[in-house]
Amino acid sequence: QKEVEQDPGPLSVPEGAIVSLNCTYSNSAFQYFMWYRQYSRKGPELLMYTYSSGNKEDGRFTAQVDKSSKYISLFIRDSQPSDSATYLCAMSANNDYKLSFGAGTTVTVRA
Amino acid sequence: DTAVSQTPKYLVTQMGNDKSIKCEQNLGHDTMYWYKQDSKKFLKIMFSYNNKELIINETVPNRFSPKSPDKAHLNLHINSLELGDSAVYFCASSQRDMMNTEAFFGQGTRLTVV
């Protein structure tokens, strides 16, 4: 079993829809949670960063962390065609010198 | 003024050759990484360096040898390339303060071994 599980999709939604992405993990030591967006043939770029449990909102993006369930989510409101990309969850523990990634979910927003 | 830059962007080479990928970051970070992304987009850590010191070597074959001449640079040398080494290699950097572990990635080097 992988340390971080993420449904690879693909996920196709119409423009304006809410996109819901999630990851589960097994390592209870994880404290730092990130979402990266990766466009085709580009490097991952950081979208959201959360420490421990809770919610964080940034524009159309909301990240949620539920450590008790070992479950994290990313919501994209009013999705746009420009949101079409692969979304990767990543996490690390204190004193970790690496990120553990999910497999990535490919999202297509149809105009 | 790219934050994390790596060269080359594309690399096509024959089996058995030796090649190097270079990485530089201008963010002033103290930690740098090499990740490998396979054809299914899964990103896996290979090495991490903190202040030029090797911290993580994640069961990578000895044919892969990272070198960090200073905190801003982390190069990757690969000997005797094999078909299975074909992948995208990403360099990344971060600052290892408490509560601040997010990594910033370069654009990747797409390595194809033929």
C-alpha cells in the first residue's frame, strides 16, 4: 500500500463546476500538506500549503485537512478551462527532508 | 529570473552513455532535491541535500551520483544509462525552517534513453 493514495482520474467537468480532489494517507506523522498543480510538460507549482488540520482558502481554491481521518481535500470553485492540469497532493512530517506525493489527478475543465 | 532552473530541458542519449543534469536555485534556500517522475506522473524523491550535505539517498542505484558544490547548486550525474532511466527528472529547493517545508520545482529534464 502506498503511503499517499490519490485517485488518478481522469476527471472531466464543465466550466463553472466545483472540482473536488482528495488524498488519503497512512503516516500519522505527516504535519505539512500541500497541493501542487502541474501543467503538461511543466514542473509542479505550489497551489496551497497547510500545516496540521484545518481549512485554508485562497481565491477559488480551498484546502481542507482532517488529520483524524488522514484525509485531505482540494476544492476549486467556478472552475475555468485554465484549471485543466494534473493536481498532486504532497505531505511531509517534522524533520522530513522530502515530500511524499500522491499519484496526481488529471482534471479537464470543458468550455 | 527563474527561481529553480535546470539544464538541459531535453536529453536524448544512447544506452551506456554518461550524462549530467545541472540545477541552480536563486531563492537562497538551504535544501535541494532531485525527484524522478515516471510515465504515470508519480513523483518520487531520489536525493535531498541540506547545506551541501547529503541527507536522503532513497535506494537509488549507484549509477546516480549527485553533487552539490554550494547551497545554490545540485547536479546529477548518471553513469551507464539504461532504458529504465527514461523519465522526467525534477530539481527542487526549499528552506528548512520550522513550519516552512514547501518545495519549489524546476521545469524538469526529460531524459530519453534509446
